[in-house]
Amino acid sequence: MSRQYSVIIADDEPLARERLRGMVATRPECRLIAECRNGAEARDAIRKLQPDIVLLDIKMPGLDGIEVAEAIAAHNSEIIFVTAHDEFA
């Protein structure tokens, strides 16, 4: 049996979360364990659940993605930043 990677999605836009959820669902080696709507939720979920992968929006209310990444730096989660903003792409 192949390894499964736990994934957290963190994005304040419902449509973006839906699209990311669909992408994760197509990957049998990935298992979605949480969805977060803002940076504080993401930070707390990452600390509690310790996912293998975090799909993290850069611009969110409260803590932005960069601040979340700094707050969870001690964790071994791989972070993939996602954004719809041209200035961050």
C-alpha cells in the first residue's frame, strides 16, 4: 500500500477552497483532513493536526499566509502557497 499524505486547505475564498478540494480529491495519495477560512484557523489546525501538506493562500484576513508559515515553522509540513493575486504570482 502506498503512503497517504494528509492535506489542509487554507483559503478565505469559498470557490478557491472548492477547486482545491476537487484537485486533492483526484489524488489517491492525498487525504484532505481540514479546510480553513482564515489564517488563525489555519495556524491552529496545522499545529493540532500536523499535516504533511498545506495548500495555503497568501492573502487572508487576520494572519496572512506568510504569517501562518512563520508561526508554524517548527512543524514539518510542506507548504504550497496558492493565490489569485497577480502581485504574488
